[in-house]
Amino acid sequence: MALKVMRDRRPARLRLPAQQWLDFTILNGNVRQECVFRSTYLSPALAMTYLKTNRAKIEKTARERWEDGLVEDGIVYVDMD
């Protein structure tokens, strides 16, 4: 799983204040799907730590959203719960 901090590409009106977005990729056979994890942490380091700690749960949620067709602009968005 490739992890990196992603610059928010959405318009300002759609962004939540003080939100970190982390980009990751999930694989299904030979198909790759870009995903974005949206956290409420203020620092990218805390958001990355949370993502790494809860990776299995977040990937499972991303796969479920992908299978359900919940893809926005070619990206699966997963929110922190």
C-alpha cells in the first residue's frame, strides 16, 4: 500500500476546516484504485499514524465502498469514524 500526504484538490466550499487527507491505493487483481482517507487530525503525522494503526479496517471500508460503486471522480473517499 503506497501512502503519501495528498494536497486537497476539492473546492474550498467542500473542504472541512483543519482536515488531513492521505492518499493510498488498493489493489484488486491487476486493477488499482486510488483512495483518500479523510481524518480530523490537525497534523499529517498523526493522521498517518492513525492510518497505519487502523490500516486493515480502513482498507476494508475502502474496498466495500469501491464494490458498492461509491466512487467520486475516480477516487474512493474514506472518512475517519
